[in-house]
Amino acid sequence: MVDKKLVEKKIKSLFKNADYEVREEEGSLKVSIEGLGEDPIQLFEKLGDLVSGLNKITGTKNADVIVSLQGMAFGVEIEVY
């Protein structure tokens, strides 16, 4: 079982003004993040850091990441398994 507080702390440190949800489902960890005002280059750097951290926390090596960008808004779905 993954410590959700640790995952949430990592997300808060990277995405200060974003809404997020962390949930465990059938052996995988799913994270949803929505926010505004991220530069695309910085967003992808932060996502790389987050996915790396999630893999360390969960002890996994596989991750699916879906990123949606529209103007200044972004949405991210991450699943590590």
C-alpha cells in the first residue's frame, strides 16, 4: 500500500495551484492533476520529476502519462503500475 500523503506532498511541491486526486486501483496508482498557467517546457520537466518520484515510492518501473493542453490550462492523468 502506498502512502497517499507522501504522494500528495510531492504533487503539492511541484504544482502549487493545481487540483489533484490520488487513488489506488487494482495494483496501480492513478494521479489526476488539473491546473492553469504552466509553461509547457516546465510542465514536462515537473511531470518527469513526478513520475520518477512515483516510481520510487511505488517500487514500479512502468507509467502511462496523458497530458492535455489548451491555452493556459492543462490536465494530466498518470498511472504507475
